[in-house]
Amino acid sequence: MKNIIMLICVNLLLLSDISSQKEPKATEVWIPEARVVTPAKNNTPPSDAIVLFDGKNLEEWSSMGDAKAEWEIADNCMTVLKGKGNIKTKRDFGDIQLHIEWRSPAIVKEDGQDRGNSGVFFQQRYEVQILDNYNNKTYSNGQAGSVYKQHIPLVNACKKPGEWQTYDIIFMAPKFNKDNIKIRSGSLTVLHNGVLVQNHVEVKGTTENVGQPKNIAHGKAPIMLQDHSNPVSYRNIWVREL
Amino acid sequence: MKNIIMLICVNLLLLSDISSQKEPKATEVWIPEARVVTPAKNNTPPSDAIVLFDGKNLEEWSSMGDAKAEWEIADNCMTVLKGKGNIKTKRDFGDIQLHIEWRSPAIVKEDGQDRGNSGVFFQQRYEVQILDNYNNKTYSNGQAGSVYKQHIPLVNACKKPGEWQTYDIIFMAPKFNKDNIKIRSGSLTVLHNGVLVQNHVEVKGTTENVGQPKNIAHGKAPIMLQDHSNPVSYRNIWVREL
Amino acid sequence: MKNIIMLICVNLLLLSDISSQKEPKATEVWIPEARVVTPAKNNTPPSDAIVLFDGKNLEEWSSMGDAKAEWEIADNCMTVLKGKGNIKTKRDFGDIQLHIEWRSPAIVKEDGQDRGNSGVFFQQRYEVQILDNYNNKTYSNGQAGSVYKQHIPLVNACKKPGEWQTYDIIFMAPKFNKDNIKIRSGSLTVLHNGVLVQNHVEVKGTTENVGQPKNIAHGKAPIMLQDHSNPVSYRNIWVREL
Amino acid sequence: MKNIIMLICVNLLLLSDISSQKEPKATEVWIPEARVVTPAKNNTPPSDAIVLFDGKNLEEWSSMGDAKAEWEIADNCMTVLKGKGNIKTKRDFGDIQLHIEWRSPAIVKEDGQDRGNSGVFFQQRYEVQILDNYNNKTYSNGQAGSVYKQHIPLVNACKKPGEWQTYDIIFMAPKFNKDNIKIRSGSLTVLHNGVLVQNHVEVKGTTENVGQPKNIAHGKAPIMLQDHSNPVSYRNIWVREL
């Protein structure tokens, strides 16, 4: 009888140990914990975002020559000031999620690439095109939402000129090995006004207007916005490092 | 003199031909054209979306036994009706972009996995977890935004109980070869309330509560929403085939 | 006492059931079974390979105009016959593993791209370059082992002119959606003489000599070997469908 | 007349400049140059490889407790010495190409996982299974060429017991972010006796015998070979850092 009791105890011990394997617990992972982020609300960025532009000033930006950025600020947005050139962030970035809102001029002038043209360049090299493509035909690999001259957007999700539009972009930077050869391509996923237009496409190299993409080794680098002589406006720009 | 004139003409002809190579035109692609999609506006889905739920009825859904879906509809949303079981779309899907809005009950009861638990299953097999994780600790690989028991979300971007939350999800289906072995893993990218929580992660197989992911060959299949006995609500569900 | 005995029995039953969860068995997968392939031995191809050339004839090949392939066959190898043009397989292929052996002429003539130049094109569009790059400088993205004008090989693993060299290549074909836009890039992994020179790189589009890669939707297509006017030889060519 | 001559000269100058854009030169890339590697020949490793075992000694290896590795060396190969435990490289590795040759005992004893069992672990965590699977059934995700309990090999390419077999493996290490969450999965491509058995599959986490893969952040780490109590032999082991 004593032996039987002991056997029961052994069984129960085994049972408590083993049953943890049968239940869902066996496949639970408790560490690491995902840190808490308060999501965006009414154009307030997520709590862990670096705000690159909140409508007030260009303190996060400089000219290409590292001087003061001179685009126009009015009505809580910034606008390309023709001739002032591209601007770039003072910070360098690698893998990021970027949110950016842009607006092409309500009064339409010109056609094709001359209408509401600007662009957001990752690491100063890899452009997602900004263009007013609402009833405005251009080459497919140069329209809004394209990875410029590399990837046609899956669809044309442009709003009307004068309306604010959004890009939500996931950029993974390319990696180079000790021989300066690219060992992993960068990638881009782009939602244009909430519609998927680029789905984890590889970045082929620099997005050149003339000639082929180039793949010269580099590290983290600024985000750049393009002065293409059109008064495109921007607001609510934030970035989260991945 | 006549010869010289002719030579000039030949040169000019060559020039016009060749210069097209030097200018940006050489790298323009005009075909195919990206088709036009009107993006979502005030909760109207994009123009090319299949609307799975617009607040009115469950016509796109059925019970697991292919009978009428019996979740509750009220106030333009549908709510899990405990005991009525999971529901699934009548249509089958492969690669998609899914937008779905969900709300966990404002009055908090229970803890951990028993609080505001539901889930969206791609191809009836691969779950992105829905859970009220606002100040509610659970295992990391089972919290809101996780690929259930496969991938911890990068961050916890939950809103408060009773607030509407969004998932924007890009799902690429796995591919199987003629020997029924998986030749390409599926992938998931998830934005939770606009914050990236899954970045093109591979789907390891079925998202099991107990045991390992399974990888049994299959084709297109429905989206499924889970009845986990909690009255989680849904609205504004649409899908775009990629 | 009777109750105790019963409890023990219940425990033991549970135990046998539960312990299967604790032991390795819980994570074993028995189906599908990997089918048996006898690997290559002494230049006999793997048992499931389609032999494209075994030294005897060109029955698996045709000219570009679907006429008889007219390259030279001698000494169990086939050699580019200048002016006879490229040749292509009669079969179409998608995702494959390719083994191919090639030899540039032992007597070196010319330089750069004019020395031992040929190429293997997947789906008639995507070239892995064949070139005698032993002490022969050319542009990096056009040397042996490059994805022509797209990806520099990680290293130059060429043997001497006149020696047989091997390529073991894994090619995954690009996928296009219903709008004829590329939804997944193709990829190439290349071992040159057993040394990794391309590591799952994306295929940017057609490998053009002049201008940019093109991405026009297509299905399965032949493998093509290039007549670049140099008497490059081939032997032991086989392919496995993935 | 003088003007006409001048015009011709200007044209010719333009022509020489522009024609460089039309010709292949426009898309040539000369920098960086791929460095030269002498490929393997008669079991001599490639010239840039780190030789981990050349048949003579275990100087590149240690026991798990960082003591002397004690496996047997004879006939230019090393053999698991039952009870001496796993061995690991003294060096740490990230992304690599690995060549390894192994042989299961010619005299077959036991069945299933008890026949010729060993394994090569990348970063001490991620196992490609070594097993005598010639006419020896076991679970598919645990046979030779499997990523242990994660990925079934595409085919079973085993040679007979007592014959030397090869693995050519490309391993890309996983990346973790500052929150210690995996931001890129590792990947494995495996050729078994020259036959593709794993095609750029994702590493799901540690390859556990019991329970789920784990994903705890880590950096470079040793290669480990397993003592599974069977006298499996190894020879000609080399690695190239990518």
C-alpha cells in the first residue's frame, strides 16, 4: 500500500511536469517582450518615432551643402522652393519605417514628369518617386509610387492634385561585404494612400535618371527630399528605426 | 560641298537616334501601365477591393460547416457570438492585401489570452493574433500582432479596450512543389494601427496552439475569423488580390 | 484501495498519452516523405535529372528558328560553331537546378569580352555569363559568374583556359500578376567550380547588353546557350525541376 | 563654308561622346573588382577558405568546455568518439559557405535516428542533420539534409553507408534589432552530394529536439559537430566567409 502511494506521487509529479508539454504552454515565448508603442492619433506620430517635420521648422534638415535648409514653411507644411535644391536629414538612417504626407499643386501646370514632381530618397540614393499622376501619363517606372526606374507600382493610387497623399514605407538597407560587394539587396514596401504599390521589392542600386543603378558600398545615410522645380508640399513626416 | 551637306544630314540623323540613349528616355518603361485605383476615403475601400464586410450583412461569410454565418450585426459592425464558432469567407484567396478593423470589449474582463481574443487566419491556417494587449501581459508570441506562436510583434501597438484598431496586412501564400514539399514559404507584413509589427516574416506553417507548425500542401483558401468566446467586433473589412 | 488502483491506471493512461508530447515525437513530421534520388557519380547525373547533353547528340536542342541545332560534337563535348547561332532546349523550364560544364579554348586569343565568351540564359532571358576570365580583365558585371550586367560575382573563381569548369545554378523564375506586373523577382544562386559567386540574388529583368533590364510577363521557357563567336565547349549538362 | 566645317566637327565630337551611351559601355561596371580565388582541386580547398580540418589534427576545434577536442583521428579523417561529446570550432562565424564531407559506418547497426547520426550546427544553434538514410526510414524533418525539425529536404540524396558524402552549405545568419527581436531570419541552402535539398529556406530558430525553435539574440558563434554516439567520420572541412 505504501508503495502504491509512492507510485501515485511519482506519477503525479511526472504528470505536472509532462502536462506542461501537452498544453499550449510548451510553445509560449515570454522573452523578449515587445515594447509598448502608442500608435499615431490625429496626426500625432507613434510614440517611438523620430519626428522629421511637424509643421513648424526645418531643424531636422539641411541643404545638400550642410547649410540651412531653405524650403518655405507656411500653413503647417513645407514646400519646395525652386532653386533652393534638395534637402536632407541631419541624421543618418539604416532600416526604417517612414511616414510622409505630400501634396502636389492644386493648379495643374505642365505634363508628364513636369507636374508635381519631387521624390523621397532613402540613404540619399534610393528614390520612391513623388509625382502628380492623376490623369497624367508618364513612363510606368517613373510614376508616383515607383522605385524610380526600377519597379513599376502595382497600381496607380494617386489622389487629385491639391489633396494630401500618404506614403507608408518600409525600407531595409542593402548590406555590403568586406570586398565592398553587395551581399544583401535593400528592399522597399510602399503603401500609397493605404494601397500596396511596392511589395518587398529589391533595390537594384541607386535610382539613376540616366543609365544603370550603381552599387557602391556605403553605411547609414540621410533621407533626402528632391527639389524638382515644382512646389510640392510636405507635412507630418516621421520615421521609426527598425 | 554637296557631300558635306549630306554628311551633316547623316550626322544629325545619327544624333537624333543616339541621343535618345543618352537622355533619360533610354531607361523609361511605358508598358505595362499601372492600372488606376481610387484609394480608400472616409472608410470607403479602394476601388479594386473585394469588400468582405461593410457593416450590413454577412453575405461574404459562412460558418465552418458551410452554413449561414451567425455572428451578431449591430451598429455597422459584426461581433463574435460565443458558441457560434469561427466564420470564413465564401471566396478563396492566395496573395492579398487585407484591411481589417477590430475592437475588443470596452469593459475588461479576465486576463492574458482570455481578454478580447480573436484572430484572423489566412488560408484558414495562418493566424495573425487579435487580443486586447493594452496593459495585459501574455506570452510575446501570442500577443496582438504576433504571427501566432511564430513571430513576436516588433512592438506592442495596441490601443485601449473599446477603441477601434486597424490591421493592414500583406500576405503572400506559400508554394508547394509536385512532391508536396514547400518550395517557397509564405510571408506576412503587418501594420498595427499604422505601426510596423511584422516585417515580411516567413510563415513557418500552420499556427498551432499545441505543437509545431504543419506544412501540408494546399491551394487558395478562405480567410477565417476566430470565435474565441470573447465578443470582439469587426468592421470595414476589405481585401485586394495581388 | 480500489479507487487508488483506478487512479493509478488513469495516471498511467494519461502518462502514455502525454509523454508523447514531451518526447521528440511531438515535433516529428512523417509526411510527405522526401523521394529518393541517387546522386551524381563519375559524371552520371542524379537519377531524377533531365539530361540535356551527355556527349552524344543535340537531340534536346534546336536552333533559334526551331531548326536542327548545328554546333559541333566531338570528344564527348559540344562546341559553339561560329555563325550557327545560339541554341535552346526544346523543353521549357521554370524553377530548376542546373549543372553545366564548360571549357574556354586552351589557346588564348583576343582580350576582354572577346576571349572564351558564351553564356547560359535561363528562360531565354536571364544570362549567367561564361567567359575566360583567367588573367583577363573586363568589366566586373560582365565577367564569368556574373548575372550579366546585373550582379558582380562575389569572387573570380575561374580556372585556366582549356580546363573544364562547372556551374551549379539554382534558378527560381519570376512571377507576374494578372496585370502583367512582376510580383516576385526571380533569383539565382551560382557555384562556380564549387565556389559561391552569386548568393540568391534577384534577377532584375532581362540581361541586356545595351540598356536596362526588361520585365515583360512570360511563363516557362527554354534554356539557351550563346554563340558569341568563340569556340567554347560544353559537356555533362543536366537539369532538375524543383 | 568654314561654319559648315565647324558644325561637322561639333557633330563628330558630340557623336563620340554620345555613342558611348548607345554602346554596351554605358552599362558596364568596373569597380569593385571581384577578387581572384583559386577553386578547390583534388580536395585542396579554395584559396580563400579557412581550413577547419585537413585530416591531420583538431587544432581548429575544442570540446564544449573549451578543452582539447578528443575525437579520433585516423586515415586522414576524424571520427566521433562516443562519450567525448560535441566539438566546436575555436573561431566564430557569421555568413559562410561551408564544405564538409562525412561518412556513416559501413557496418549498419540499429535503425532510424540511431543509425549514423551526427549533425553540423551553425552558430552552435542551427542544425543540418547528418544521418544514414540509405534504406532507413525516419521522420521526414529529421532525415539527412533536413534543417532539423524545421525543413524536410526536397529529396533524399543519401549514398550508401560507408561511402563519403558531401554537404555544400550556404548559411546566412539571422539579424536581431536593438530590442533583441529577430529582424531578418537566417537562411540555409544545402547541396547534398551535389543535389539541392534545401533552397534558401528560412531558419525558424534553434533546431530543438523537444519543443519549438527559440530565437534569442546572439552574434557570431562557432560551428559545432555532434556526438550522437555513432562513429560518424568527417574529412575535408573548409569554410569561406561571405
